[in-house]
Amino acid sequence: MSDATLLVVASTLSTGLILGAIFALVAAGVTIVYGCVWLPNASNGQFFLLAALAAWSLTGAGLGSAAAIIMVLLLGLVLSLGLEWLLVRRLYDVPNRNVACFVLTLGLTQIMAGIFSMTWGRWSDQYTLPPLVSGITMIGPFPMTNNRILVLLIALVVLAASFALLRYHRYGRALRAVFQNREAAALRGVDVRAVYRMSFLLGSSIIFLGGLLFALAYSFDLTVAWTMSVTAFAIMIVGGPGSVLGALVVGMVFGFTQAIVSIFASPTAATFSYLLAMLAMLLFKPTGLFLR
């Protein structure tokens, strides 16, 4: 195999892995919330973008990338707590709360998009974060930045930790019990509202982390919010609502699909190629590939 071919293969693999891991991470945050609370959060893409923009602003003010990331994650947790306390918890017991929550978060999406356009949209049209680590690592003839390798490792570690938490921890068992039958779970002593709150905070924090990792690996603009919102919902539907493993597998499929199409066809076609992959998978398994 020639060096040129190896270069293309390595580039495709690295891009597919990083995009897939970030897609899977954000979709895992979405699926945790939806799988427990039945809250189809239409504003997940805006939270993703908010984290990236906030970190960009902090680094522009002179803060290091690591400190900015920690601060944004803490601010994201406070924001999620406030949103859950002010709005989301009021919908836990209403009939058809999934529809009510979708309408609520859709309105929140429009508000946040308008705020972003009037503020950050006036300052720049492209954003990027300074790397956490410097240097490159050679993978055959292909140079890969250590910063992107770190992004990939963080995303995979958080995905593995989320899977273990939901599979083996008491909270994960409580979440599955609430999802299957919240009345029966309450009779068994499960604090349903506490599980709802924990799921919303955990899912939102993972989405914030996904936005930070994406900003570290790639430059971005304001349109990434809508792209990520559609992508995360698509991954959740195909992978199965409530399944972190499904989010990981389908996220990787979407990431590699976009990377391959971008390299061998065109970046424009890559922006919707993963949706074709979604349709193909739903033809074979319309209920989702994995169980909760």
C-alpha cells in the first residue's frame, strides 16, 4: 500500500473515530434524558453550542483551555439545575409531557439561537479553542495532533463510564425501573423525581462536554447547533432510546459515514450522508438497534 493510500486511510479513520465519539457522546446525553424523563430535548444542539462559545469567550479573555473547560462544565451544571427547577420539573406529571417538553425546549432553542446571533454572531463567524496539549503523533505517514488524540480518549472514557453507570450502578437500575413503569418503581421505594432530576443533569452535562470536545478538535460556527441537534436525535432513534451502547455504535457509523463521504465525495454531501445511513438502518430495524 502506497504512502498516499495510507495517508487517506489514516485520515478517514482518525476523522471517523473523533466525529463518531463526539456524536455518540452527545447522543448518549440526549438518550439518557429521553430514556428516563421522556423529554425530547430539542435544545440539545444549543446547549452543545453554548458550551463551545462560552469556552471560546473565556479563552479569549486570557483563561487557559483546561480552566475554561472546567468553568464551563460547572456553569453548565448550574444552568441545568436552574432550568430543571424553573421549567422542566413542572412538566413531570402533566399528560403527554413528552409533547409539552418538546414544545418548551423548541421555544428555548429559538430564544438561544437569537441570543447567539445577536452576540457571538456579531463578533466572529468561525471559532476555535486553543489545544489542551501540543505536539503531534505519527500514525504511519499520517500526523495526528496530540490534542485530537486526547479529545478522542476523553470521549471514549466518558462513554464507557456512562455505560457502566447505567448498567451496574444503583442509579442505572433505578433509571431503567422508572422508564419501564414509574408507578411500580415508586411503590418499590424509588424516588422518581430524584431520578428524573439526576438524569436531566447528567444528560445535560454530557452534552456540554460534547460541545467542548468538538470545539477543541475542530473549528465551528453557529450552524453546528442545528446539525448536532438533528444528528443526536437521529442516533438516539436508530440506536434505541435509553441505550448508551446504541449511541456509541450508531455514532461511530455516522462519524465514519461523514468522514468517508467528505474525503471521497464532497464535504457538502457529507453533511447529510449520515441521514441516509439512518434511513438504511431504520429499514432493517425500525424500533432501534439496541434495547434499553
